Amino acid sequence: MQRIFLLVLLLLSLFLQAQNSVKIPPYLKKGDTVGILATARKVDMAPLEPAIKLLKSWGLNVVIGKTVGLDNNQLAGADWQRATDFQQMLDNPSIKAIWSAKGGYGTVRMIDRLDFTKFKQRPKWIVGFSDVTVLHSHINNLDIATLHSIACISVANATPEAIESFRKGIFGGKLEYTIPAHAFNKTGKAQGELIGGNLSVLYSIIGSVSEADYKGKIIFIEDLDEYLYHIDRMMMNLERNNYFKNVKGIIIGGMTKMRDNDIPWGHDALEIIQDITKEYKIPICFNFPAGHIKDNRALVFGKLVTLDVRTEGAKITFD
């Protein structure tokens, strides 16, 4: 009987994997080249040095994009300059991964200028978080996996665990996380494709060609420096667009440095999220270490994950 049960589990796992047609870009190996560029806010070379040193310590080569050092008010050059820089790295077969220098705002201003034709034929890792959520979501519609991970400027202050998870993410190591219990967690177990990112960015691209399909998937969200009523407004928008009704599970990352009005909203960010999602009979994990925090663990968007939330804690395994 036990053998039959294990066989059924194996067949179920194989069936679910077959349903996930997302392409996984080739994992990096020593001697490969990583491109570093800015898709949004401007950045100089100095804060990128720790990231360059890290990549070289792993035996990787580094190419710096033309957008690094450009200054267009807040942005790293004009929209066409950032798009051109990204396009050149996207089409360059010798570059195996593109790592975002930093976030901020601006990726959405260049996304529609990009041509992903060659990228679809020869996928490569797109790496970053925060404003890079635009790329994560847009590329998910192309059925290609991306890596939600630390940005280049994060390396200097990132925890060893965050850096190691980034290394595993690009080199193909096994990613598995055990998360302490949280009072708002909802127990349960689900398997599905992981997708999501920054809540503000997901909210901003609803209805656009960059909005991903969340049906049957596991959604991850995080955010930074928002008014609490904004969190409620964005969560209500996702709720009314059936994001949570159609997903198999929810993972909430860092909700960092939130602000409030003179008249308090009355609930913190996690309480807002818990109130809006509490009716759903799906596993929900709070306080996952990813987002605008030092311990920003890597997540492979587009890959199947198993989310197992129990009273003693949660476990997230990439299959």
C-alpha cells in the first residue's frame, strides 16, 4: 500500500511538472558572463564594486552596461538609452544573465521598446527585484523563468544567506526555505508555479500586456515605503481582480518602512493583508525573507514550488 501511495505521489508530481511549460534558462557556470545595467534609477560604478567582486569570486566575467553612470534626473538615461542597453545585452549570446543594478522606478517606461524575439529563442537569466517586477511579470507571459533576487547595490549589506541563495539561483543549486510560524499563517499544502514581486508594481501593471496570469499559481508579494492606506487600496484592487480567488497559495515577504497619516489607518501592513485574504482556504505564509530587507532570499519565478504551511512553520521547496 505504501508503495502504491508513493507511486501515486510521483505520478502526480510528474503530471504537475508537465503542466508547467515554463522554460528554465541555462544555469551559469564558471567562465560565463553577467551583464550589469540600470533599467530604472541612475547609479554610478562605486556602489556596484561589491557585486562585481562577488561575481568574479565565483569565476564569472562581468560586462557593465552603458546606462551605468548616465544621469537623466532620477533615471539612468533616457528611456531609449535604457531600452537600447537592455536590448543589446538581451540579444548578445555571450551574456548569460542580466543583473539589475538597482530598482527605483522607470522599468515600465522602457518595457514596450524591447523586442524579446531572440530572447525567446535563447533565454537567459533576468535578475533583480522591486521595479524589476515589470520584467518578471512581462517575461512570465513568455513562459520563461526569471530570478527574483538581490540587486547589485544590495550586495554590500546583504546577509550571507541572501547571497548564497542568489548563488544557488544562478548556478542551479537546490533552493529550499524553512520559515518560522506566524500568527497570521493559514495552514495547508499546495504546489504551483511561483510568480509575483513588488505589490506596487503589480498593482500598476494590471490591465497591461505585462500583467501575468495568476490562475492556479502561487503568488509572492512584498513592498516598501508605502502609506498603509495605499497597501489597503492595492490589496483591494488585486482582490477585486480575483488574484487571490484564483491562486493556490500566497507568500508575503517584507513589508518594510511603512508610513501612516496623521489620522492612523489603524492596522499595519500585515494586518491589512491578513484581513483581505483570511477567507481563502489556501496556504498563506507571512514574513518570508524576501523584499526590501537585508535577508532578501532568491526566488525563481516561473518554477514549480511546494508551499507547505503548518502550525510549527512553513516550508517552501523548489521542485
